[in-house]
Amino acid sequence: MARPAHFLGPWDLDPRLASVPEPGEGTVVLVESRAKGLALPWHRKKLVLVLAAQRHFAEELRGLGHEVELVRAGSYAEGIAEHVRRHGSTEVRALRPRDRGMEEALLRADLGAPLNLLDDGGPGGHFLLTRQEFADWARGRKQLRMDQFYAWMRKRTGLLMDAEGRPEGGKFSFDADNRKHAKGIAPPARPGTPPDALTQEVIEEVEAAGFGYGSARGFAWPVTRAQALAARDRFVAERLAGFGDYQDALVEGEPFLWHACVSAALNLSLLSPQDLLDPMLEAWRAGRAPLNAVEGFVRQVLGWREFMRGVYHLRMPELRDANRFGAEGSLPGFFWDPEATEMACVRDAVRQVHDHGYAHHIQRLMVLGNYALLAGTAPLEVSHWFWAAFVDAAEWVELPNVHGMALAADTTFTTKPYAASGAYLNRMGDHCKGCRYKVKERHGDDACPFNPLYWDFLARHRDDLASNPRMRMIMGHLDRFDPEELRAVRATADRIRAAHPPAPETYAFHDDQG
Ligand SMILES: Cc1cc2nc3c(=O)[nH]c(=O)nc-3n(C[C@H](O)[C@H](O)[C@H](O)COP(=O)(O)OP(=O)(O)OC[C@H]3O[C@@H](n4cnc5c(N)ncnc54)[C@H](O)[C@@H]3O)c2cc1C
Ligand code: SF4
């Protein structure tokens, strides 16, 4: 008897999703897409992550009694069409793909059966909100403010709200208590998840294919729900209590600090947002983690993650081409090669990305994103790099983070760019003391490159930035520069930009839709 086919993208690996049928009521099709695999110079650990997670999930569903086909095909659409042909499927059901290009590709394709797309949020979806619910919240607002969205989400869900409907601790956000540096403090170990036999096979396969960035060896990310739950539990037991205090800290040679390291599992749906929120609240109620840690974490998952996903769908396709500062520079080659820069903070962050496909939020925002912003790098070059090189990246989340947050290329929610000089990095981290550059110098060959690039950025965009009341103080500072000194600062910035090594040809981008 012909039945519907249920397509699960590699980001839909949760048996609780509405696109998973009851056993016997439809077939499940998963696809390994060649086009997607070759679309960007993906980190090899990301290729392992996606392939291993999908193959494990197919086994898990079979164990639950589902009829599952894992198809290798030229593209997702071709794989689905092949499955439909073989099974004579009456219909294709799927959650709406999270990335716009993927959704358009499926809508354009002839799958051989009608396509029925369900919302990827709300009941049966992965996200807490439906796309419509976010659009309704955003309607009529001139500027979208994450703090307002987050307060709305807290009230709506009742999370961390007291019996009178007030936020626990008297305020919605303890952001001001999340800014301690961690100099001299040893962070807890985060051992990672050792690969099992199936994952090891995938590691060998990816290494043998010889495509992509970094190495598949040393892979230690969770690829099943059970592994992801175990990693989450270790975070709650060992790192959550310090998450709040040290959320913004930078420590040389310490990639994970007190971070949860759950984004890759979450973005593949091995975990749902609720799987993360529940044990955090439980830890707080039991007195095992302070409010500033638990609220800080809830803010990321209930606030930032849902907000970014909402902004992405609201602002596409314009978000992709956003370029408020008209930045046209090429991505410096040291984004791919940590040994190609002497900036200790940048080298450390790029080394972590190279080794793990991961850097924590402050490295992404205030080291890598900040450098790209100050240097005037073209937004799409930056976002392609983030998309390819990070294990947790997908367009729906990297694009609003890169174009919206780090580069302020789009002004939907960021008016004041997260631009910072070396002084910020010196305050929050411990890299400067061993760096070849001098963090207090503003110009000359020994000056910390963040300094001349920072003042040059402000000078280049003076007209735009001066109208922002939150920039008034710093623009006043720029106006008081001695003209001679400003000339020297800007000449140093020009020299730094001109000396950027080019990105290696191997990592050129061809197509990013797949
Ligand atoms: C330039 C830039 C690029 C980024 N690209 C990605 C990306 O491709 N994929 C991705 O998942 N996150 C991205 N982020 C957001 C954030 O940095 C990562 O989610 C986080 O570092 C993942 O590590 P973690 O799980 O240890 O997070 P933690 O610091 O422990 O935070 C917990 C969780 O909160 C969520 N979260 C926190 N901040 C954000 C945010 N700004 N947007 C969305 N979710 C958030 C994540 O799911 C994360 O797992 C980016 C941020 C910046 C500034
Ligand atoms: S001196 Fe500048 S480049 Fe060197 S580590 Fe400090 S902030 Fe980074």
C-alpha cells in the first residue's frame, strides 16, 4: 500500500518531531547530499558530525520499528525523488527546512509527489515558537530588541518567573553579572565524547575523501541523543555554576571554559531547547547553580537562539546582502591558518576552530568577528567562513550572528556595533601578556592591530556612527585625537590591511546552497 514519505533533514534528528510518522504509517527518508557535502570547504569534523549523526539516527529509528531509507544522492531533492519513485509515495511530509536556500530548492524540485511542509517551531517542531508567532511579536516594531523579546518569552513560558508573575531575582537579565575575567582560574575539564565504532568508520571515510578543512581525527562531539544528554548532564554538574560569572572570559589555550558545548547537538535536534532548559531550572531550584548562571543560560537558549532564528526568517533574503558599512575587503588568510598570524588572541581562536570546529561566543564575537569588522571584511566572506568552519553552523543561525551581531551589517537589531580595541581583549583575557604586539600602543609596527583598526573604523564611519547616542562618548574621544597621531594611526591601519595574507585557493567558495 502506498504511504507518505517523511523527509528528515540532517537537522531533524529527533523522533518526537511531527515529521516522524507512527511506525507503519509512512516511510522515513534521510539523504546524504553530494552537492551539500561539496558546497563549502566544510570542516572535516562537521562532515563527520552530520554523517555519523544521520547514520546513528537511521539505526535508532529502525530500532523503534520505522521503515527507514538512507539515500546517497546528488542533492536532497534527488534523494527524496528517488525514494518516492521506489516506494510510490503518495505525499512527501517534512518540517520546513531551516535554511532558506534548502526550502527553496525543495519547493522548486519535482519530487514526484506533493510536498507538505510543516512549521519547524511550536508543538511538533524543534523551536519553541512558530515562525508566525515570532512575526506577530515583531510586527510594528521599528527595531527588534532582544531584551524585549526575551522578557516576552519569559512571561509567555513562565520560566524563571515567580508566583506573582515577576522575574526571579527581581530582574529579567543578570547580564551585568556575567562579565568576570577568569585570569588565574583553572576552568573545569571538558573531556568530550569519544567516537564509537560507527563514528570511527565515518572519520576514516572523511579522511580518505581528503576534502575539507582541518582534520576528522580527534573528533569528540556527541552524535546521538544519548551522547548529547550525557554531555549536557556533565555541563550541568561541572560547569553550569561558573557559566554566568565567566560567560565573557577569554583564556589562552582553553577552548571550552564554562560553556555548554551543546550547540552542534542542539542544531541537529539531538536535543530540544526544552531538554536543555529543564535541567538548568532544576539545578537552580536545588541550589546547585546560582541565578546569574541559570538565567544567563536561559537567556541564550530561550532568548538569543529563538530571536536569531526569528530575525533570519524575517529578514531573508535581504539579510544575506546586508552591508551597512560597505565593507569589501577579502577574508585574511589567517582565518584558515592559525600559524599565519602573530596576534595571540586571534591565533588561539583560529587554532581552536581548526582543531575542534568550535570557538566560544566571545571569541566568535569579540576576537574573530570584531577583527573582521574593524578590518572592513566583506560580510559574505566572513559568514561563509563561519558557516564552513564551525561544527554548529547553519545559515539560519550563523547569518544573523555574523551579519546582524558581529558585523552590524544589518541594523534590524544592532545599532551600536560590537567594535572593540585591544583594551577590551586585555581586560577579558590573558593573551596580551605573551603577544608579540603591545596592547597599549595605537600605531607603529608593534601596536596591537586591534587598536589602529578600531580608531580607523570609527574615523571611516564617523558620519554614520556619530548619530548614535550610545557612540557619542567614544566619538568625542576620536575628535580629541591629535591630528598627527590620527594620521599615524590610520596609516598603520592601512599597512595592516595591505599585509593580510590571502586566503588559500583550496578554500575558495563555489556554491553554498546544496
Ligand atoms: C559571529 C558569530 C557566529 C555564530 N555562529 C553560530 C552558529 O553558526 N551556530 C550556533 O549555534 N551559534 C552561533 N553563534 C552563537 C554562539 O556563539 C554559539 O551558539 C555558542 O558559542 C555555541 O557554543 P556553546 O554550545 O558552548 O554555547 P554556550 O555559550 O554554552 O550557550 C548555550 C547555548 O545558547 C545558544 N546561543 C547562545 N548565543 C546564541 C546566539 N547568539 N545565537 C544562537 N544561539 C545562541 C546556543 O544554542 C548555545 O549552545 C555565533 C555567534 C557569533 C558571534
Ligand atoms: S596585544 Fe592585541 S593582538 Fe595581541 S593578544 Fe592582545 S589584543 Fe590580541
